[in-house]
Amino acid sequence: MTIFEAAGGAETFKTLVERFYARVATDPVLRPIYPEEDLSSATERLTLFLIQYWGGPTTYSAQRGHPRLRLRHQPFAIGQAERDAWLKHMTVAVNSLDLSPEVRKAMLDYFETTSTAMINRPSRPEPSLP
């Protein structure tokens, strides 16, 4: 059984992404990264990607080609603060779902690793004390 199936199929991933973007919409760190006034396009893309990644239909690749996550995220300034905000909202969204502990862990582990891999800007150095 795939994670897609174990999680409950497409409806679970739609709910996950809707809950995630509801939080992103009001986040002062993340919201400026999304150029669209309406987050529906981003919502659709992430939903299709996650469905495919976790073993569901390959609609994402059929519509958009290979995911190339790092390349697709390169135009956006993603530092540690953006990564941390993204992961915080995704963690809340995952934890809001009725998932088995194994599925929850697999998803959270993936999101932690992948969000870290998307960092493409150095962190700002802490000011030094005189």
C-alpha cells in the first residue's frame, strides 16, 4: 500500500494543502513569496505534486513535466526563516489530519528534508557583539 492510499487518497492531500495555504495566506514571511493574488494555482500545483509523489496518479508530471523542485524554487528567495515558516505551517496541516503514526512520520520526515533542500539563500549572520 502506498502512502497515498494509506493516507486516504486524493481528498486527504487536497485537505492537507488547503489547510497549509490557509495559513500561508496570512503569514508575513511566506505570503510575499507567492506572486499570485489568489493562491489557487499554487494550491493546485502542490496538491497534484504531493498526490503523485506519494503514489497517486501522475497528473502533475503529465501537466508540468518533471518536478525539478530546486530549479522551480530557484527564483524565490528561500532562507532559513522562509523554510522554518513553511515547515511550521505544513506540520500543523499534517497534524490536523487523521493519519496513522507511520504515515504522519513519513510525511513530516519528507517535508523536513525537502524544505531544507529548498533553501537557496544564506542565512543572515547574527550581529556580533563589540
